[in-house]
Amino acid sequence: MKEELLGRILVNEGLITQAQLDEALALQQHEPDLLVGHILVEKGYLRYAQLVTTIVSHQHLPIARNILDQRAKAGETLDEMGVPLPRLSSKEMATLTFHVKEFPVPVPSPSLEHIDMDSDTERELAEDAFSLIDHGEMEEAKQVLVQGLTIIPNSDALRYLQAWLLAEQNKPDQSIQSIEKHHPQYTRIPTLLWLMAYNRQRMHQHAEAVENYQALLHSNKPLPEWYFGLAYSLQHLHYWKKARQVYTHFIKISRGENKWTKYAREQVALIVREHGM
């Protein structure tokens, strides 16, 4: 959500005054990295819970029009909650399940697309480690990264892959520390922001995760996984109605069925049954 729009909404809803907004905007001009909402919270003009609720309530969810239009033309059948009916038989759907104690939010897909690399050596090392990760050879990738960082200790690409491995190995606290130390501008890089959002969820920091996913959804090509992650944290923050809406949207834009669409369907039914939303 754009800063100007957020400010107008907060004023219109009586949560802050125009003078408070003007003060926050003036401060932001001197420190562009600060968000207006955070300035208002730090000044004591707004509670953090009010900020998150406002952003969530007014967030525009970009629609994957080509997918939705194709399904509308095909006459896709919706259930009474507006959720597309399963595209598999009940027997096939039953096979889609999470393993015991498996965290339902998908691990971010590793990518070097948004990571700057300054030399051929750095690129070669990063691509070697990435290839090993892609083939599931995590220990070998770890060794490449350790050796690579002795050669190029300030490599953004190698540090990113190292943080990704920590998250994949269920060490979200260490992954967060690595990102904050080596990538202080992570909010500007979708690959790192997604990884941070996932780590926050593993640490039960759902308000921060919601904020990260909201920022990701401003990207030109939002991924279905981001909607799922957003819905998961909204649900844990007890934003039942919005969680149901985002889970439903995730199901609509997902291609085919998988264990995440099944989980989303189950959560929509649970929210409607227990909270009437």
C-alpha cells in the first residue's frame, strides 16, 4: 500500500490527525528508509495493531486475471463459500496431506535473480552452490558456501544462500540474524523479503510476517505462495474474514491441486464453521 494512500485512510478513519500525518511525512523526507506507519507508531500516534489492521483491511489483492477469466469462461463451479470445487476426486484429494509436524507454509524457492554479483568467481561459486541445493545436496552446498566465503567474505549471493540453508534446516533465528547482519536492505529485494517472511512465521512473529507479505504483493508478479503465507499469518492473528478471503484467492489462482490448496480449503471451512465468516 502506497504511503500517501495509507496516510489518507488513517486520517479518514479518525485514527490519526492530518497534523500527525504531515509530521510523519516530513520526517520521512529526511529518512526515506522509514515507513510512515512505523513513524506514527514510534511517535505514539498509532498502535501497531491498528496499523496492521488498516493495511490488511485495505490491501488491494492483485488478481491473476488470465487464470480467473479462463476459469469463469469454463463455468468453474463454486461451493457455497465461493471456493472453487476440488479439481480431483475425493480419493485423490485424500492423498494430499502434510507429514506429521511438517510446517504448512512452503519454504521460499531459492533464487539468485535479484542478488547482485560483482565477479565471475562469485557467480561461479554461487551457481555451484545453487545447483547443489536444486539437486537436494544440502551438505555439499554448505561446504561450497563455507569455502566460498573464505574467498569472498562479503558476497551477497553466498550470504543469501547460506541464510536460505539455515531456514531450510529449521534454524529461522539464525537465518534472520544472518539476513539482518549481511543484508540490511533486504526489504528492497523480493527474494530476501520472502525468506524473512517465512522465518518470521517459523518464529511465530505473524504481525511482522504480514507486513513482509504485504510488501511482496506489491511486486509486478506476485506468487501464489505469497498469498498462502499471508493468509496463514492473518489466521494466526485472528483476522478471520481476511484470512478466509486470501485463502480463497490463493485457491482460485493456483494451478491444479496440491497439499497447500487442500490445507487452504480446510482452513476456509474451519473459519466459516467456527467464526461464521
